[in-house]
Amino acid sequence: MTAPADVHRVAIVTGAASGIGRATVELFAERGHDVVAVDVAERGLADLGDGIVTLAGDIAAAAVNQAAVDTALSRFGRLDTIVLNAGIGGTPPLESPDAVGRADRILDVNLLGPVHGLRAALPALRDSRGSAVFTASVAGLRGDTGNWAYNASKGALINLVRAFALDYAAQGIRINAIAPGLTRTGITAGVHQDHAVLSALERRIPLGRLAEPREQAEAIWFLASPAASYITGTTLVVDGGLDADLGILPLPGLAR
């Protein structure tokens, strides 16, 4: 269901200060949405531009997610889409002294944060027959060396999307996710700065390069848009073909 032509559609985007979240805020605003941008990094929100309503806070806290929804409703009167994008990495070695505490933080942000966000948004999404889009990861589809907590959080998020989609389909709320591959964001900044590592990773990606944040934002836009009106409970993999490759044989471009 789409908003009437004379009504601006409204979106909340978490993790909005940088990377995929920032690109999503900019894209939705360019295409006529009113946007509430949420991030723990207040300084990163400052230059998002006129017309973007910002909220600084940690989305691991239920109160911050409720404040984002309350802000959207008080400023714009409705909510059509929530993009639950905020996430962190930093998985510790399992045997390190602080492993469990750091893993708890990763799960709080990457898994429970989106749960709080959807929970807060549900009444408004029910009214608008809107949608939620989660940012998962290809790391939720397969394992990575030294990344167990992040892998667990994103794998759980993908199955959470399936479960929530079933719970709320009858209420007209669509719930989907994207699973980005390697993307030029802060989380992968170390990769960009090491030419040898970057080249090795690019050789593993069938399309031969990392994604730009805007490309991930376009996938989010599609899932939130009327063009995806019959899609719910799915995770759209946006990884340049990385997950399609078993990895045993060299890619055709590398064999030459």
C-alpha cells in the first residue's frame, strides 16, 4: 500500500551517520521521504543536511528506538519504513578474557537493537501498512575466521527476519533484509588501506570490486518500495556474487 500522492512518506534509518546508513538517508531524502536519522555518533549526524531530523543515541537501548518513532510521528505524523541498519564488528578471540562481554555488546547492537526498533515501530507500521528493512550481512550466511560473534549476530538476524515476516504479514507489514558483501564503509576501512589485502579480496569477488554504500542503499530502497510489494521474509544478497562461489575453483577472470 502506498501513501497518498499528497503525503510525504516517512522513514527512520539507524546507523545513519556513516556508510550504508548515511547513503540510505541521502537516497530516501533525495526521493522525497522525510527522514529521521539515528546514530550513536552525534558528530556524524551534524552534516546530514537540511530537512533531515537527527537523533543521537545507542540503538541497543529500547528507549532510543521508541524516541525515534515518537520523533517521526510528532514531526511528520506517520511512519512508512524503518531501516534497521546500525551494527558493529570487533569480534574478540573466544579465549580472550573479555570475549563474552564484547560478544554481548555485538549481540545487543546487531540483534537486540533491531528487535527494539521493530517493536517500537510496529503500531505506526500497522497504520501505514509499511515495511521494515534490516541490514544483515553475507557473514550471516557463512562463517569467517575470527568473526564468530558477528557471524552469530547476523545469522540470527536473517532468521529473525523470516520469523517476524510470518508474524506480521497478516497485518500488512513487510519485513525483509539485505545481506551486504564487502562494502566501502568504516567497518572495512582497514581493508581499503592495505593494497595487498584489498587486491586479494577483490580477486575473490566475481564482480571484482567492493560495493559502494549507495549500491546497498538502492537495495534497501527497493525492498521498502512499492516495487517490492509482494516480497516479505527474504534476505536480498548484495555481494557482487561472493556467496555464489564455492571457492574451490578459480574464477574465470582469474584463470587467464
